[in-house]
Amino acid sequence: MSATVILSPAAAAETVCHEEQLRIWADDVISALGMENYLNFSSYADKVDMEHIVMREIKSIIESAFDHPEARTIKRL
């Protein structure tokens, strides 16, 4: 099996972040916010809590992206 080598992170992101995958990730973030009842925050503390939830989800998304089969062929310069 031959692999295509992607030479730049931008090209890798373009390959990994296709529309279907972006929809899945967006749903993950929206669902997490909805389940924690932070879609409508009424205080600064709620805003800080929402920020932590988003940070957690972004970290999970980035880890998923680097573990994506297409990302395994990125050549680091």
C-alpha cells in the first residue's frame, strides 16, 4: 500500500478537515455545550466554564485530527 506524503500542515488540515468530519466535530462541541447548559450563559463564571468546555473539546478534536489516517502521512520539515 503506498501513501501520499503531505508536505505542509495546511495541506494536511485541508485533507483531514473535510466537510463531513467538520460536521462531526462541530456537533461534538455543540452537544457538549448543550449538555452542560452553557449555550445561554448569564454570568462571567458561566462564560469561564464555557471556555473550559470548549478548550477540552478543541483538545479532543486536535488529538483526533493527528490520529486521523490521512494525518499519518505528514512529513515534518
